[in-house]
Amino acid sequence: MSRKLFQSVFLFSAIVTAVASAAAASPVVDDNALRPWYKSSYTRGKGYPIDVYPKARGEYQQIYVCSGAGCPIRLKFVFTPSHRAIAEREMNKVCTENTAACELERLRAGVRALETIVWKDLLYVVESREIQKAWDRNSERTLTEYPGRNQQLTLDCVDQATNGTSYLIVLARWGLVRYHKIAPPGLEHLGFQPHFFTRLQSPAGGYLKFDLYDRSNTSLKRRLPFVAVERGNRVWSR
């Protein structure tokens, strides 16, 4: 191989390596981009004394589950290594290929697994006194107007956009997300009604609607998140 050809091949290899390294260095979870949603007025985060952004505690992942419609109830939940094993098992049932397309289907299965765990181990069994402790005293509804124990089973699109983002962050911190990035929730208008949803950014740079919203909040049989290419939607704004 001539010296000139060798230099050209070396330069090309260096460029490819640099591009790959830059892509790998791009964070799947950008805390600075995601955290503002948890502190916004939509999730009643403004002025709330507790930081409800998902936290990693060694092998454990702590989140605050939003419920009650508009996140007036925030219940702490910790995912354990055994929960991770359940999520990975469900993900492996779908596919195991190392591709972005497979990862997307795996994330749907993983998020459904985490959501099912939360419903079974928290929302259906939490005590009334714990719900009252978690009730947002700054909301327009006071504790005297608290509608009762089953309020935590009512989840609207704000609750689900928040929880879906938290579940994806947990999966990412477990090293189960490589190709996609967790994006701040998106916003679309259905008539006069705003609708918020969880979002992913694809490897190509476009955004995917990753929607957990489901009016059927009485069944432990959780459905897979609805996934669609985002068209004409926009990120929420403070």
C-alpha cells in the first residue's frame, strides 16, 4: 500500500471512528432537557418541595408515580434488580436483535412491564393515608375535597406522559436503551383539548410518539404503548 493511500485510509477510518464516538457520547438521557418537565406547572412541580425527577440509587431506581389526573398525587416507588429481571424477560420475548427497530419493540414491552409492576405493587395496594400524604397541598383541590382512595387509579395524559418518561429513564439507566433518546413530552391538540404524550427521538433524529394514555384504568392487563411517527406535534412549553 502506498504512503498516500495509507494516509487516506487512515484519515477515513479516523473520521468514521470520530463520528461513531460522538454518536455514542450523545446521552440517551439528558437530565437538563428532561428535568424541566418535572418542575413545570403541568405536573404541579412549581414550588413543590420534593424533587420528583427519577433518581438512581445504586442498583435501585426511584421514581415518583403521577396519578389523580394532572399529577396531584405523587407516590414514590423504587424499582429493584428483580423488577429489572422481569422487564428484561418481557423485552426478550419480543426480540433480541441489536437493531433500532427491535429496540423500539423491546421498549414497548419493557415499559408495559414496569407499568404493570407499578399498578400491581403500588396503585392497587397503597393505603389511603399514604395517598393523603402524597396529595399536593398546593393544588386547587384541598384535602377536604379529596375524592377518596380510588383517585390514584385515575391517570390522565399528564400523568401518563410523566410516568412513561420515567419508565424510559429507568430502562435507559439499566443500560437497555442504545439507539433511541428519551425526549421531553410532546403536545398535540385534539380539537380544543391539549394532549400530552411521552416521546422518543429516533436514531435518524426524528421524533416518535410513545403514548401510554389509556382511559381503561381499572385493569391490571396494561396495553402496549402506542407508537407513531410524530407529525405536526410540538414539545410542551413552559
